[in-house]
Amino acid sequence: MTTAEPLPAAPQAGTRLGRYTVERTADLPEMQGTLVLLRHENGARHAHVIRDDENSAFGVTFPTVPRDSTGVAHILEHLVLMGSQKYPVRDPFFAMIPRSLNTFMNAMTAADWTTYPFSTRNEKDYFNLLGVYLDATFFPLMRYESFRQDGHRFEFATPDDPTTELKLQGVVYNEMKGAMATPGSVLHRAFGKALYPDLTYANNSGGAPGDIPSLTHQDLKNFHAAHYHPSNAYFFTYGKLPLERILAVIEEHVMGHFTASELDVSIPDQPPFPAPRRETVTYPSSDVERGAQVAVGWKLGLSSDADANLRWSVLSDVLLGNPAAPLTRPLIDSGLGSALTDVSGYRDSYREGAFAAGLKGLPAGKADEVEALVLDTLRAIVHDGIDPELVASSLHQFELSQKEVSNARFPFALGVMFRLLGPWMSGGDPVSGLRLDAQMERLRADLSGNARLFEDLIQRELLDNPHRVTLELAPDPDLAARAEADEQALVKRLSAEFTDEDRARIVQESLRLKEVQAEPYDPSTLPTLALEDVPTSVPRVAYGKEDAGRGVVGRAAQPTGGLTYVDVQVKLPEVPADLLDTLPLYAFAVTRGGAANLDYLALARRIEAVTGGVSASVGLGTTPDDLNTLRLNVTFAGKALARNGDALVGVLRDIIAQPRFTAERLEQLLKQRLAGMKAGVVSQGHMYARRLAAAQVSPAGALGERFDGLTALNTLKGIVEGGGLDALLERLNRLRDLILQGTPALLVTATPDDVTLDVTPLTALFTGTAEPHHPVITPGARTPQARTTDSPVAFNAVAWQAVPYTHPDSPALMVLATLLRSEYLLKELREKGGAYGGFATYDPREGVFAMLSYRDPHVRRTYEIFRDARAFLNTDLGQRELTEAILSASTALDPLTSPDTIGRMRFYGDLAGYTPDVLETYKARLLATTHDDLRRVMDEWLTPERAAYALVAGRDPNEDTRELGLTFDVQGI
Ligand SMILES: [Zn+2]
């Protein structure tokens, strides 16, 4: 993060930079940055954040305010990514992914804006991507064929036969049909419409299936011309690249081609309701017992008011932030539903904010009961008063999240963009989103002046506010059939007047679309990085290391923004067979139960008051040069503000040494986990199939299947349905004792001042004498495995055990996986086979190579494609394909780090033998991979004799696969 070069200086307000004027600069002390706000002569707005971060970012955002539900903004987002004037290739965004070392590339459509962001650590890559993004957004081709492919079109069931059934097709059309069948998205859209019936939020910005067909190609182009104009654009740039150079590129590429324009994208106030309303909306489901949700929602004040925004964010966290929170707990304890509704909490994404509370997992017809429960609970909270400690805990959470500098889940740079955009686009002060300290000060002052500030807020803006909606989302078992009939009626109505000529035109346009789709793919007009641009060295981060009893303590001094991170990795002694399968349940339950003298509610409150969260996980790995030597550990981790470092150590100590498991809480937790895993079978079926295949060839794969696979799901189901809770409690307590016999490796990551944190309360817990043990696991027999479930599609997998990390063939296997995925499987399985996805993966630390398909209509055909992968390597693959595969693989080896993760990567990497030298040797071999290497490693390791097969599907596949010589062992899930 720190470099010898000084950061570029911020220009003064009033400075002219070409046709831009600097309107304002502002220090951002919390993130050690400077904000520069500029305006172009044509009205374009630009915010630049100067900050010492190697990850530079860009985003251009357009307010897009649809006036109907034709999905125009969403379909436009799709078309923007489908070729532009300078880059007239089919999919420039997808084509750029393997030609770049980007750390983020995406496009997103919200209810009233559309944004196109990216980030990268490489300067050349930054300007490559900048050119592609600017050309795509301001000069998209928006071809008629693209509109038909991704928007909507008529097509005959047999495209060249006008006597067959006429159908509506289109990527967005089908995408929205899917979205309107999902309870969460139906509820979100209905919520906006119910609270703001007169505003743009009443429209379905994604597109309502019944309205999409009325959008014309010309409407779409008009919408682009009006909205994707510099005068309506908000540019964001971030990092330490020179601002003048970035502005010059934007000026030359974009600004010179436009004159100022006026477009009114303002959203008025929603006229207030004189009295509360009641609405019901349905979605297709037969789950009438538990499929309903009820949300009680209110319209609040303008979300551009920074102080009001913070007040509501804090209050929402106080009321709903954890299982013990005063609004959450009575809702859940009522037993009416199983969890909070999907629209719970405060949201500032509408021009006037909203707050909602309610339940899901309900039978239909519970709106009265939930409404009364929410209102009564709020009245009781106002009457009894809010515990000031809850408010202090919440303020503490805000302080912590505002100080944290992390790329762990999402690039920090783009987090800065989203914090800035909210107030900026709604006409508030853009600085307010980035300088919470001043607002926090004011809130603390307000609170000390009025101890009932939040109670008054609940009374005034919720209980006395008639702009309230009670919204019920109800399952309707007949809706799917009705939607189907509606679609047929729509097709009939729209085609009623069709002449033979029209029908001939539809055939012709279908054939034309097929032609365009079959055009050879040539990304050569797009810019690219070369292999020389890939960094060959691995960052060598300094850390201290000291012995502590039987363990070791590492200390990594990092610019963490005042946060302290503690990791406690415990290498396990020999784990008895009956406890091995319980380990993942232990990790899931141990931080969610109680500890020491605290029950689970008190522990949840304690965690919220002094930490930024704690977690436990099971780690399973191999050694760099042997796939049969398994390493097994449990890691407890947490973060806190540095002033709470000792309290964090105390919480971790209690959780590790004195966890409290009760039958009642355990039953709740196991049901939650089972519901999550069951939902995963159809959303992550390819991963379940992969584990089931890997379990037949690899020791790590076999244990992974018992930990996270369908075997684990069955074990869990057995406990939940068959009792066995007492035996489980006994095993959990034995595991606690076993873990305390383990060998700890602790890491403290903090600023140089705080990194000396005393962790002896943790190291002193481990007094055992048992040595770390390498579990000996034998993979199952190699028999093709099929698991059947309620699914119209299949998830197919084939897996091989290949080589350990330090084997010279490992890097080529990684390149082979990226090449097969992008050049072969995507085309054969997705484009031709109609599967939603096709992948090849190689995890070099597990040594397992796999080919997978996702939501696949085929089984036999897909296994034929897998089998023919070797023949594909003999086709004329060029240097482009190889270079792109190597670039993609090297990105995976070099993830974006941040102060919270870099020390952890190095310390635990070194302990496990993945030292910088080992990683650099790997990288050098990867960059030198040749076509011959790919063929050689495939012949050596990925042969039919060594393959293992598994799939998840709706039915027995054996009739279909018999002629392939594959006979699956079939079991129901
Ligand atoms: Zn989409």
C-alpha cells in the first residue's frame, strides 16, 4: 500500500483542466484521501478520489428513470455490452476479461440509475479498460439483431417453419420471467410500487414480461440518446494515476463528440397517503404452509439528508441488527414465521427513504397478525425506552465499518464510489457519504441533548405516520399455469393481424440472427495485456513471529485504519471417526450459541458491542508436495476497533474454551443450516456434483464431501428429522476438549501501535500434549454416482486427481482449465447445448481437475463433450487462446489483497509451505506454458481410466447414458 513515490497533489478549486473546472476539493481524513469534484463545460460531473491504493477504479453512472415497465433501462444495459463503434465484436466485456488483469468488471441496473464500474492494479490495463468502457457506454452499436437476441422477439418453435407454434423469446424476457417467479424479487418490486405508487419506482425497471414486448428498437435508441449523454453522466475515478491524463482520454474519446443537453431526470415527492394501505401480491408457489411474507413499510424523509440518513441507519440496526434486537426478538419469538421478511430494515435507495419490518415463512392470510405485532412492539419500545447500550453498540458498528479498509468481499475503491453516488445523484452533499465522522459527532451531540431521540423518531415517523403499507406476498399454486396462459394470450393478441408476409419476415429474421450468432469471433480489435505485464514476484510482507507455549504467534503490522484482527488457527490432533463429520456443525454452531456465563442472546449482544464480528471455520488442505498428507484445522477469527482488542481476545477465549450448546438453540441452528443446504442443491448443484466426483479419486475430496457435500446434507437431515440431538451435544462437547488439545498458530494484524496486543489469554488455553495429526482418508470406490431431486435440469461432473502443487505439471493443468472453459465448454455446453453454464476447474492445492455443467438440459451429450475435450486440443488453437488462458490463470494466482488479508495470506501460507519462493516458481512455470504442455498433461493425468463421474438431476440418467458405457448408482436426495 505504501510507495516511495509521492501521491499526485490535488488541484485547487477554480483550476481549469482543459474544459473541466475544479469546483471543490475536500480532505477525506478517515480514508487518508482527497476528493476532487469537477464539472465539464457540457455539464458532465466528475469525482476523483486521490488515495494511496494500488487498485485504481473507474465508474460511469447515468440516472435512468423509466416511465414504464418495458425494461428499457435493463435491456439497454445488455445492449451496451454487445459491441461498440471502435470495438464491433459480439461481447467486448466478456472478451476483455481474459485480456486484462482486472480486479472487478461489471454493469448494474437499479430502479433509477445504471452504472458501469471496473478496477485494476495495472496502469496499461486501466487505460485499455477505460477505452472499452467509454466506447461501450457512449457509442454502442445497439444492433437490431442484438435487440432481438437480448430484448424480445417472435420465433417459431422450429425457427424456419412458420406452421409451428409462435413463441416470445429474448434473454431479458426470459430472465425477467425467472425473476418474477422468485419471491424476493417479486416482493422488492411490489414494495417500491406500494409505497411510491405515483413515481418511477412503481415501474418494473427490469421489465415486466407482459410489457417487454411493447418496447421497440427505436424506443431503446431514443432512451440511450437522452440518458447516456455527458450532461447526464456522473464519472468516478480513484487511485493515484494522474487525473489530467484520465480527463484527457475522456475528453478526446467522448466529450468532443457531444454538445450540452437538458434532460429532466428529477423525481418529485410522492404525495403522502391520508391513511395506511393494505396490498397483496402473489408469486408462483405451492408452499401455502410457509411460503408467505408480510412486510409493514413506511415512507420516511428525503434520503439525501445526511443526518436523517445516519439516524435511520443506526435506528434500523438497533431495532433489527441481531437476534437479540428489540424488534427482531418478539417477531421471531411469536412463532408466526421463521425469519425477518426480505425487505426488512432501512433503505435509502429511494429518493424518500423507507423502513420496513415483518416476517417470512408464514402461511397466507397473516397480514393482520403481523401488522398488529409490529405496531404493538414499536409502541412497547417507545413506552419502555431503548437501552442506551444498544445505541452505543450500533454507533460502534458504524465507526468500525467506516474505518475498515478491506478488499476482502468487494474492492474498497468501488465501495467508495457507491457511498459517494447516493447523496451526489440525489442532490445532497457528495462529501457527506465519505465523511461520516462529522455526522457521527452531530448524532452523539443530539443524543446527549435528547435521550429519547430514537423513541421520538419511532413515534413521529412510524407510529404517527399514515404513509404506511402492509404488504402481503402470498404463494399462488395456480399462478405458473395462469402466467403461461397469459403469455399465450399475449402472443395471440400481438400476432392476430399477422399476414403471411409477416410470418415470412419472422422466419427470415430468425435465420439472420442465427447467422450473426455463428459469425466467427474475432476480438483482435480489442486492446490486450501481454504476458510481460503479469507480475512475476509475490509480495513479501514482513511479520514478526514468536513461540508461545506449544504454539506460535505472528504479528503483521499493517495500515488497517485502526482495526485489529485476530486469527486463531488450531491444528487438530487425531480426530475419532465419529467426531470428524461433526466438525463443520461445530464450526457453524460455536459462534452462534452462548459462551461462559452468557446465553446466545447475551453473547450476540456482547459480540455486537465490542467486535466487528467473529467466526469459526474448518480448514482442510494438502501439503505442497503430497496430496495424501492432509492438514486439518479449525480457525476462530474476529475483528475489533483497536481499543477493544482485549475485549475481542476475551470473546474468542470464551468461545473457544467455554462454548455453551443447548438443545433448544441447536435445533434452531440445525434447521437454518439444513434449509440453506437444501436451497443450495438446485442453485449450486454443480458444486455438489463436483464434490461427489472428487470424493472417488482424492483423499481431500473424500473428506470435503463428508464436510460440505450431499453426504453432509444427509447426515444433517438424519439429525434434524431423526432426533439424535443429545448424542450431537455430547459430540460437540468432546470436540471442544479435542480442540483445546490442538496446536495453535495465532496471528494479530493491526497498526504498528496496536500489533503488540496481549494474546496470552488465548495461547494459555492450549495445554495439551497431542501432536498435530494428518487424517488418513481413502477415497470411495470409483462408481458413477447420480443423485435425483426436484429439478428440471441436470448438473454434470467429471473429476480426476492430478498432481500436488510443486509438481511441474500443476501450472499447465491450471492453464488447461481456463482454456477449456472459455474456448470449448462455454461454446459447446452453453451456446450450442443450452446449459446455463459450462466450466473446467483446477484447484492446485487440492490437486483435483474437474469439468462441470450448470442447469443443463442434457446428460449424455454433455459427457460426450467432456470426453471430446482432448480432441479439441488438436484443433488449430493459436497464440491468442493460449495467452488469454495464461492471463486468466495468473489472475487467479494473484488475488486482490488489503491490509486485513495480506499478512494472513503470508503467515499461514509460509506455515503450510506455500512460501513466496514456491509461489514464484509456480508463476514462472505458468507463464512458460506451451500448447504441447497442455496436450501432454491431459494425456498423462486426465485419462478416461482415471476419471470419476457424478451428477445431480431430476431423474435416473441410466437409459440415456448406457451407450456411453456409464452406469450410475442412483439415489434420491
Ligand atoms: Zn439482465
